[in-house]
Amino acid sequence: MNRRDFLQSTGLALAGLTLSKTDPLFAQQHPPSDGWRTFEVTTRAEVLKPAGTTTVWLPAALIQNEPFQRTISNQFSADGGKARMVESKPEGLGIVVATFPSEVKPVLTLSSQVALKNYSVDPSKPGPARPLPPAEMKYFLQPHRNIPTDGIVKTTATEITKGATTDVEKARAIYEWIVDNTFRDPKVRGCGRGDIRVLLETGYMGGKCADLNALYVGLARAAGLPARDVYGIRVAKSELGYKSLGASSEKVTKAQHCRAEVYLAQFGWVPVDPADVRKVVLEEPPGNRPLSDEMVTSARKRLFGSWEMNWMAFNFAQDVDLPGSSGTTLPFLMYPQAQTVEGTLDSLDPDNFKYEITAKELS
């Protein structure tokens, strides 16, 4: 995603001004209550050691409606600074960017209200063909810096899907291969980098969600299946009995989680999450469960075609250039970002860049 592809919203939110739910540019129609749960997710980001002009970027809730999420509003404020929303499609990407002069304490707050609904697709019940529009097909098949589709990725995808005769069989074969051949590595910082060529070339198949689900996306694209990472954050506990697959409290600062989808013409976008299967293996009490464990096999079956929506999506974007940034391209945008005249701050370093994210259920 290139800067020139951004569609910038009209106007600026100046010192203390917020975009309200009634603003026609951001407000969405409230969804029906049947099965939907409404959450408010609030991020407060502060640069503790500003130097010169300071810029802060926050990922907003997904800017388009999906079967699993409808964004009601993204409201933000930046007292003493200037803030605006920048959008890009088809990545579903909304970025709140705020700049602060040197004499102002840099604090940016973003509050997103979303409606979420559990989402499942039954891969045994195909419907009528629903091909993607050509532009979206091209976009969700293309390679990215950390997700190539040639070389060892293509070779691996071809080997995995050998013998598969349908797109559903290919998609499932890739899913099962990742569950069988990867593991969750707790030493990886954050959610990982998603550099799938390194995983395959080194043979070290450990990582976190942004690594393992990016591997699914890359292998699927290399096999000719449109696929996308969906970057987001867990906002509530699991209602399905998985302690490892939900937020433990309303404070969700470290609850970021990446999921994946694959597009199958007779089903539409199909949710998958092999990374969470490996999370159940490692973290579900008492920990280090075998793949044959009943709870693991249940998660493995469910997470091909189903998502529990105790999680809010941010975007589908990869290779993100932050608007107005002098820093390098990000592989994805799931964490708050900040920059001063001294350079880009480490978004995982609380000594220099402090942020807190809270989530509460409204209905």
C-alpha cells in the first residue's frame, strides 16, 4: 500500500475535536441486535520523551462492513495538536494521524465503537459461484515484501496441494500443513514480523500469529487462492472455553492478534486461524498439549471456517507507509506508532512510548 493510494478524509480534527457517530463520513448504520455484541475500544497513546514535532499514528477499526464486524464510529482527539483520519481500500485501512508542536504534550486518544458477530462458513455446503471483482482478485493474490509468492513459497505450496482437486481441498491442505509443521514461539516480540521466506528457508517454523497466519496467506496466494491477513485485537474473553484465546480483562494493551481469510468462489471469504490452534497447544492450561488432545482437535476443526468474534479487526493492509512518516515501510499496522525528530520510537518500548488500550462491552 503506497501513500498515493490513500483516500484522505475531508477536513482535520483540530485540538480536542472528535469525529462523532453522527458524522456521515464515519458513522455506520447500527446493525440488528440478533447475535451482535457492541464494544467500545479506546486507545490512549502518549510520547513520554518528545523532541521537536511529534507524530503519532493509531490503527482505527475496520473502515468497511464485513459479516463479522460493523464499525459504528471512530472518534479521536489530540489536544493542542492536529489530527485527521486517512483511509485506504481495499485494505479496509483507517489511520488516525496526529502531529504535535514541540511545546505540546503529545497525547492522542482514539475510541472505536464496533458491533461484532460470530462468523462461520460451512465448507461442506457450497453455494452459487461468487467470483471476486478483478481488482480485488489481483490485489489479494499479489506478493508483498514479507509475503512473496515465488521461490520456496511457490514450491512449498505446490507440494502441499499436490493431489488436491478443488479450491476447498487446497485451502484445507495448507491449513492442516501449517498446524502440523509450525509452533508458537513465546520468545518472538509482539506478534512477529510475518517474514515467511525466512521461516521456510531456515526451516525454523516457530513464530506468532503475524508469522504463522502470514504463512497461510502466502502459501494460499502461491496456490492461486486469494487470501488476506486481518490485523486486530482481542476485546473479550472466549465464550467457548479457551482461556488462551481471549482477553483476560478490559485492559487489552497487549492483546493484538492477526487472523487470516481465504476466498473460495462458492463460499466467499472463509475465516481461518492456524496460529490460534498452535496457541491452544502451547498456552491452554496446563500447557504444551499434544495435537491429539481433545481441546486442540476441537480448536483445529473449528478454526477452519469459523471465528469467535471476541476480537476487533483493524485492517487487511501490508507494506504500510504511514502518512507523513520519514520512517521505513511497516509490514503491517496493528500497534500504535510514533516518531519525533530523533527518529521512530519502538512501539513495544513503554519507557519512551506509552499507550494503553481498553475494551468494554456496551450491549
